[in-house]
Amino acid sequence: MSSKPFSTSYIVQDPRPVRPIGEIPPAFADLNKSVKDLFTKNYHIGFGKIDVRTVTANGVEIRGIGQQDIGGDAPRAFGSLEHKYVQRDYGLTLVEKWSTDNNVTLEASVEDKFLAGAKVTFLASLSAQTGKRNAGLKFAYRRPFLHLTTDVDLDFAGPIVRSSAVSSYNGVRFGGNIVFDSAKSAITRYNLALGLGASRYTLHAGTTHFRDFEMGVYNRVDQNLEVGFQSNFSTTGGNTLLGIGAKYDLDNTASVKAKVDTVGQVGLSYTQELRKGIKLTLSSLINGQNLSAGGHRYGFGLEVDV
């Protein structure tokens, strides 16, 4: 008579509740990004721009930008060429950029190697026309509920330090930003901001020196429609600026945007995907207070991703 080994298994459940992983808040500069994008993104006002991107066989990303002012007394042309190489095994990113102003910029960053969630970036630039050299260091630390940044401009006259911190919990975000000029031994700028909401809606309020104030409201009404409101005013005087903007996706390949403010400026933008990887954007800014006087501005943008 054969016998088989007898085995038992037990499943033990941990009675303790699983703590959800909190969101990583955005950087301070991006706290009101949804509203800012509605009012600025794809508005090529007063210039034409061509942006071409491609990736080589060995993974080097190449980007070329050409821009030409439209109208004006002294229209200016500008161009830049950028190379970007990412070595993911070492968390290393190298970026080299050259512009028609004869400025050369080199950027090297390492992410998640020295410390989880940390990114360290070194920047150096050289102007061939003036011989001026600049260098800087950037540090960012992102973890659930916390986002810290520090940028140091290594100026020989005295480093300028820009630091920010954002904390979030249950959809509430609070952040601050300061600029310290070591040459003057003084804080030259500080900002505070408070945000509420999630991906479908956000409410933002911020202040600079408790003199200038801004507010933004964003709402994704449905899958196709986004609307936003922004306001800026100062206790030192000047007009209060109010604006409302919207974006509507006509289909998967086309969208329209519109914005209007209390100064009477009306902005319109239309984006069409001509084919996969090619997008054309037509923009205009109309002086609504005096339609017959002229002064209206327009522009276009062409994005090519091959």
C-alpha cells in the first residue's frame, strides 16, 4: 500500500488596512498648469514656428526649432538644434542645445540613483558672441505627498538660490517658493499658493509678496470639453484682469480653443492633425475693443514627429 505525503497550506490575511500610496504633487511652477495651458498652449501669436522631432537608431532624440516673427517693425528669426541622449540603466540624461544666437547649452542629469525620487542636474552655457559663461545646479525630490526643488545659479557675483516646496493630502495642495540673492543677502521674491481638486477640476489661489494675487479654476466638463477661468489683481493699483478660456475636441484629430479677457483681447486657435505625426495650428489674437482699427495678430505652428 503506497502512501502520499500529506501537506496543508494556510492563507493568513493581514488584518491591518492597506495604506494607499499618496499622490506625488506637481512642482510649484505647475500648480496651476491646467489653466495656464488653456490660455497659452497652441497660441502662436505674432510668429510662425516649425518644430521637428525624431529619434535615431541608437536612441538619440533630435529636435530642431525654427521661428520667424510675423509683422512688427523688426521681425526676428530664431532657430535651435537639440540632442538628447538617455541612458536608463544609469538614470543619466544628456542634453546639448545650440541656438542661432550662438549660445551653447549642456545639461546633464541623474535621476533615482543617489536617492529614490531625487534628480540632480548640472547646467552650463556659453555665449560665443559675448564670451559669457553660466553654470547652475538643480535638485528635485519627489515622493508621495511632497515635491521639493532647489535651483542654484552659480554666479561669481553671488549665487542666486530658488527653492520651492509643495505638499498635498486628499486633494489639497499647499506650496511656497522663495528666491534668495546671496549678493544682496536678502530674499528678493516669495510666493504662496493653495490648490484644491483632482484631474477633472482644480481650484488655485496664489500670491506674490501678498501684493499681487492670482486665481484659477479648471473644469473638464466631459471627454471633449475643458473650461478655465483666471484672475489677476494687485493691491498696488492697476486694472483687475479676468479671463475665460475653453478647449473643445472636435474629434481625435482636431480641436479648437478660444479665450477672452476684460481687456477685450479675443484669442482663437485651431489644431488639426494632417497625418500621423504632423500637426498644424492656426492662431489669432483679435482686439475686440476696436475691430476696425487693426492691430490684430496671428500666427501658426507646425509640429512634425518622425
